[in-house]
Amino acid sequence: MAEATCRRELELEIPAEEVTKKIESVAKEFARLANVPGFRRGKAPVSLIRRKFAEDIKGEVLQSLVPERVEKAVAEQKLMPVSQPQVDKLDFNEGQPLKFRAVFEVLPEFVLGDYKSLAFEMPTMDITDADVTKTLEEMRERAAAFAPVEGRAIQDGDFAQVKLLGTPEGGGDPLQAESVLCHIGAEETMEPFNTNLRGANAGDHKNFDAEYPADYPDPKLAGKKYNYAVKVLGIKTKKLPEINDEFAKDVSDATSLDELKKKVREGLEHQRDHKHKELLHEKVLAENVKQHDFPVPEALVEHQMDVRLERVVRSLAAQGVDPRAVNVDWVTLRKRQQERAKDDVKAELIIDRVATAENIDVTDEELTHELEHMAGHSNESAEALRARLTKQGTLDRMKAKLRSDKTLDWLAQNAKIKTVAAANAATDAK
């Protein structure tokens, strides 16, 4: 059995009389407008015009008749093309019917599965006192002061204040810093820095190589080898403030430590709710995709692969990395997105069908509320934002996203969800 596909091929023809009629009317138009040496404009015989402009006339006839015939056939067969029809196998001889093939993709036909009885597990996402303490410790780290150390060499735990110049092996832009702190002995510090700076004194010069692993978090450095020339400017130790009411006032607008703890917990709960919703939507989509097996249009998959690749590029740009300078095989990376892109398209088609089946739509109030929320994060009013998005043609896309989210919420409300301990959920997910 041939694999199910969204590709459609229509063998079409246009009657000989219709083609002849069109050739004659196009030739007459050419005769009226063409400049032919030896004849006044519009006075050259049509027979001469047809010989001289044969290819142009043929092109004009095809442009006029073919799209019209494809459109008619598509409407007659009640098809919904998602890609521009490609025309091939053209058989065009005067006095004969014009024959050709139109190839395009359509949206798949499929029967909705039992989307009202989805069942899956969700991890508990409780905010504990330990989470609050961890966040306070992070705030404490950020509020730390650095005190100079004199009269001894660098030891583990110290921060070496250094001036450095890193030259990449094989050429490229050097790394330069007039003054940077390097945490000696710390897990995140590259070992050559620990080894070469441990035991050094202020004023010392060091030269050494550092080879960054391919999975190094900073893509600018990943997989590269640098030769470093380092001068030790000084030695510092980190002084952490005590976590008390004074600390709370220094790092926030809270007036006491208890109030700060309450604010921290509320912030963590807000983040948790956001993560919970994202995970919930992911699971609803995954379960729906699992339930349905149907082909998806390649044109939509290709578009989704581009969307996924754009996300990677935007993420790099947000980190201040020029995507062109990163050692990435973009063609392979794009190909690797194919299966996920297929699932993305499938999920979108299913959610759209569920929304239609359940009459889920976005009200004007909901759209206005979302525009007000977005406007709250920018300097424009909700009205100005609506006008701009309408002009850009992205308001409909925003409405579609809201409709999709609303449908996912509805599906989640109707699902049988078992809450399990976070550790179990992590194991199950593997």
C-alpha cells in the first residue's frame, strides 16, 4: 500500500477551441501594440506577429489559461491547497487540447481521536522553604562585596583580579579584558586558570593555553583553543552579607526579612505557575499527537523547520553571539528538526479541529485583555498596539495563538491528570 500523503496530482486539459480562441485574442493584442520594422504600429499582419512573437504569445496564453483551470478544478473537487500548485508535463500544440499536470499539497483528512479522555502524569511543583532559602542565597551572592587581600599568594576560594589577552589558535578575534575577577578553585573556572594562578602573587605574569570543550556554555568559546597572557593585578576575597532585616532593605523594597521571604515565595510561585502551564500544554499536545496518525503537508513541515531554526538564531543573538560566527552545521541542524516539526504541524492541525468541534473561539474581551497585558510591558497603549499589529498583519496570528492556548486549557481541564513526585516524573519522562 502506498504511503498516505497530502500530495495531490491533477491531470488537466483545456479544450482545443478555447486555446485557439485565446491564442487569437492574445495575438491581436500583440498586433495592436507591437512595433515591427516596416509597419506602422498596429498595422503588421497577425500572421507575421504570430511567427515573430510565438514564444511570448504562448507564455501569455499559459499565464492566462492555466491558473484559471487549476483554480476551477480545485474548487470542483473541494480541495484546500496549502502550497502553490506547481505545473509540469505541459503538452501545448496549436489545434490540440492543452494538457498539463498540477501538483500541490492539501490539508489532511482525519478523524479526531478521544481527545476528551487524555491521561498523563504531572510532577508536583511545590515551592518549599529550601527553594526560598536557595533564592535568598543567590541574592546574597549578588550582593557580596570584594575585599582586597595583601601579603600572601592566591589560594583556592580567592578571586584573582587579572588583566588578560587570549589569542585563538588558528586566527580570529582576540579576547581582551582590562580587569576581570577569576574565582580560583571554583567548579565553573577552567582548570588551566586554577592551575596557573594558584600560588601566584600580585604583579605576576602567566602564559598558558586553555582548550574549551565543544559543549562549553558560551558558544563564542566552545571547541576553541586560546593562548592566554595574564597579569595578576590583585587578590580579593568575597564578603557575603548576613541575611537579616538590613539585607532585605538593601536588596529589595521589603522592610523586613519576613517580608522579603514572602515576596521571594510569591515570585517563585509565579514562575512555577508559568512553567506548570507550559508543561501541561506540552503534555496535552504530546498525548494528542500520539493518538492521531495522519500525513502532514511537507510545505508546512518545511516552514516549521525554518521557524525552529529561527528560534535558535534568535536565542544566539540574544546572548550577543553572531550566528554566522558560530561553528554550526546549519543544514544538518535544520534536518534534525524534521520529526519535531512534523509533530508541531500535526499538533496545530489537531488543536484547530478540536477548537472547531467544541466551538472554542477568542472573544473581543479576551483579545483586548491580551493587548492590554502586552501593552503593559511596552510604552504604547493597547489601541496603538492593536493598530500596529493589524497593519503588520499579525493580529490574526495572535488571535490564532490565543484560540490555541484556550483549547489547550480546555483539553487539560478535561484530562485525567495524576500528580506524581517530581523525581518519579523525571524518571518516567526519560
